[in-house]
Amino acid sequence: MTKADLVRNVSSETGIIRKDVALAVDAFLEAVKDAMKDGKHIEIRGFGTFKLKVRKERIGRNPKTEEKVKVPSRVVPTFKFSRAFKDSVNDSNKHKIK
């Protein structure tokens, strides 16, 4: 599903015109991005949590030259689905798994 599909689905479910839904979706995504830039985490109950994690410094290797390379520590954004979300998806897809 793309952002356009999401906008179309929300618009048809709510009766709000697509242009307004697109503005709301863009504002939501921007708010998440800004909060993450400020080092905050975002918890949406029943859906999941956006957090920042620190990846430790490590030794990697260049696949072309096999040379060992120092990879510096860095901060990466992560998302963890809530238990309720996972259970809901699992319950609705049990019949599809063979």
C-alpha cells in the first residue's frame, strides 16, 4: 500500500476529501519525523512505537577488497508493533498460512 492508497482508503471511509486527508497524513508523518529528530519516541497505543536506537561501533569489511573497515556508532530509527497489532494481524491471517 502506498501513501496515495492510504489517502484514498481514509477518504472513502470517512467521507473527507482526499486533499484534506493528504494534508493530515503529511502532517502526521512530519510530526513523527520532527519528534524523532528531537530524540523523542512516539507511542501509538494499539499500533506501535517509534524509537531511536544506538548502534555500537563495529568492525565491518569491504566486500570488494575484503579490507576491514571501522563502522562508527550511529543512531537509527526503529519501529516496534504493539502486541495487540501483532495479534490482530496473526488472527486475521491464520487461514492463509498452510
